[in-house]
Amino acid sequence: MKPARAYPRISLEKILYATDFSRQSNEALPYALSLAHRYGSTLFAVHVVSMAQAQVTNAIVGWQAIAAQAVREAEETMAGLEPQIKGVPHEILVRKGDVWRELSTIIREKDIDLVIVGTHGRMRASKLLMGSVAEKIFRHASCPVLTVGPNVSGEPEGIVDLHTILFPTDFSPESFAAVPYAVSLAEENQARLYLLHVTPGPVSASVEASLQERLNSLVPPEAELWCTPKPLLESGDPAQKILDLSQELAVDLIVLGTKPVARLAGTVSHVTMATAYKVVSQAICPVFTVRGPE
């Protein structure tokens, strides 16, 4: 008989699926449905009608009329999801206003356990919801966020039958916040868990041994009877190494701790691209992000 797990099973009673009706958002829906079926979750399908465009056209026609029409059209489109999501308990919500403000209100009011979004990466991010807004979601959300990027190529059912998980860490408080999720998911699926640390350049043998020890210490000994942890040390650009290894190792999921906006100090933009955003927008597998402490 196996001992008790190192971490309890992740609870996903309530999942929020956010959509802007784009192809990338549509491709995230099967992942939401797979997880809802697996965890017996209630699925909240949400679209937020942004008021920004309506207000820009105020000089030509009344933006309130435009907004009302946009809401009606959104409700009709969201009603079209019913055939796809009728197999799980669900609620369809259409809100209007600032996208993140409305989503955050729903996360709080519905006590959401996981947000699922599709992202366009850098392309057309200024015009579509799930580009730059996707980063705002995983930087601010109080719950984990599963992002399905434009390069994701696996089957959606794979999200509930994980064989390989990659957990990159820089040993910061932000990355440590994601450890319980990475280990718990690996335990639940009896998956191989790759623990990755990337250094700027080559390190000495003594430093390498110390880093290996730190990586091994992230996984409690009892967890090793449920999953297969394997430490990895690499050097170079962290984001690129994460992306390269996820492809080389045929990873099913990346679990990543992210810095909250308050800790970015205004130094990150879509021009420079923070590590987390680059990974989320370019990974070939879904990325499960956990916001670190403020």
C-alpha cells in the first residue's frame, strides 16, 4: 500500500473559461471541458464586452447603443456554446466593462478554482482579448490559470492524463508557490516530474551539486512513490530553455510560478517579454501558472 500523498488532490470545483470568440479561445474550450469532466467541476463560460471600442466611436453614434448591440450579439454567440457544454454543470455569463475587472469580480464572487484562457501570443494582442489581457489574468488572478497558446499541438484529453510535467524554478518565492500544484498533479497522474533550473552560464561542480540538492529537496520523499521526479540543470536564456526542453521531452504540461504585477516594477513589456509571458505565448503544451505572493 502506498503512503499518503505529499500534497492533497487539487480541487477544481469551479472552472472559469474566458472567451473572446477567437479561434484561440475556441481551442481552449475542450481543455476546460476535459478538466470539468475529470474533476466534476461546474464550468462558468464568460465573455466580457469591452466598452473601450464603443466609447471611441462616441463622436459618431451613441456608444451606449453600440454597447447594447454588442451585448445582444455576445449573448447569442454564447448561447451557441450550449451543445458543447451541456454535459457538465455550467453557467453562461456575459458582462460588459473592463475585461480584467469583470473577470476578477466573477473569480471572487463564484470562488473560482481555475481560470482557462486561450492566448494569441504577441500577434494582434492590441486588438484581441486573449493577448495582452491573458498576461493580466495570470499576473493578477488569485487562483491558478491554465493558458492554451497558439502553438499547443497536443490532444485536449491529455490534460487529464498527464505523463510528463515540467516545473521550472529560479528558487524564488514566486516559483515556490507553484510547487504544491506541480507535485500534486504529478502524484495524481503518476507522471514524470522534471525539475528545471536555468543558470545564466556554466557553473562549477560544487555549485552544480548544490543546485541539484536544492532541486531534489523540492519534492518530499513520500511523493517519489507516486511520481518520478528528475532534476535538470541548464544554462542560457530561461524562457528559451523552458520552451526547448518542453519540446525535446514531449512535455504535457508546464507548471510555472509567476511574479505578480506589483513585483515587476514596470520593467516588463511585450517588447522585452518576461519569461512567463514568453513561455505562455509560445509553449507547445498548456501552461499552468500560479501567481506568487505580493
